[in-house]
Amino acid sequence: MYQQLAWILTVVLVFALAVVFLTIARKTARRVDYQPIQEKGYRIRKYWFISLVSVMVIATFFSLRDLPYHDATAAAATGAKVVNVEGYQFYWKLSQEEFYVGEPVQFNVTSMDVNHGFGLYDENMQLLAQTQAMPGYTNVVDFTFTKPGKYQILCLEYCSVGHHVMVKEIVVKEKGGASDGQN
Ligand code: CUA
């Protein structure tokens, strides 16, 4: 009973499919002017292309202008304190280790041997700023401390056996405050 139903259904569906195929085959044999379709496609494409380029230009402008990809001489213009940071296996050398709250600092970070990672942490071990310390390059990090206290610079890139001891403590003081020399 069911077998017969399935059989009839199959025949009907195959027939319907054949009709669809034949209809499409007949229609495609007819010549259609391709020109207007092509023009419409090009119009849509042009519209989308211009829209995408506009979106990209605007997004690039707003997303990249705050990146600190500027030359090291910019510090003079902003009045930032320039601090040279050198990474060694396995320690950090800073031209200055005491800073003040609210004072813009420009860290010029490089390495004297292998790649290191410069990571600036607060007392709660929150990462505040970071960049690569690379031999032959100087990467600039702009940072302004907002709270006095002890901060740490940790190495963020595995640089061989002493990687974990590459820790440097720096001190941030209130500007002209009572904590001067007593922190
Ligand atoms: Cu230097 Cu890890």
C-alpha cells in the first residue's frame, strides 16, 4: 500500500522536475539582451564600491589617528619627559626611574640583545601600557601616570631562561607633594 504510494509520488515528482527542467531549457534558448542587465550590475557595483571606500576612509581616519605612531621628536612639542628604556637579558635599564603624577612621559623602548616585551603594570598587576622592545628599533609609548605609587615593568616576551626575572620597579610621586622622598 505505502510502497505503491511512494512509487506514484516518485513518478509524479520526477515528472514535475522534468517539466521544470524543460521550461528552463526552453527559456534559456531565447536570446535576451544582456546590455541592460550588465549596466544595472555595474551601477550597483559602482555604488557599493564608492560607499565602501567612503566607509573605509572615515573608519581609518577615526580609528588610526589616536595611535602613537609618531616620531620620537614629538615629545618636544607635547612637553613630555623622554625616558630611554633598554631591554637586556635579563633586566631593564631606564634613564629615569622616578616620575610624577600628571607628567606626560614618553618611553623610548629598545633592546640591546634579543626581543623583549615592555609591559608597564600598576600595583594591582593591571597592564597599563606595552610595546615590543626590539634590537635596532625604538618603539614609543606615551603614558601619563594618574596615581602615585610603585609600578613595575615586566618582560612580556619570552627571551630565554631569565625572562621571568626581568622586572623593574619604578616610583611615581605626587608632584611637589608630601610623598616626595618618603614613598
Ligand atoms: Cu625579556 Cu622576556
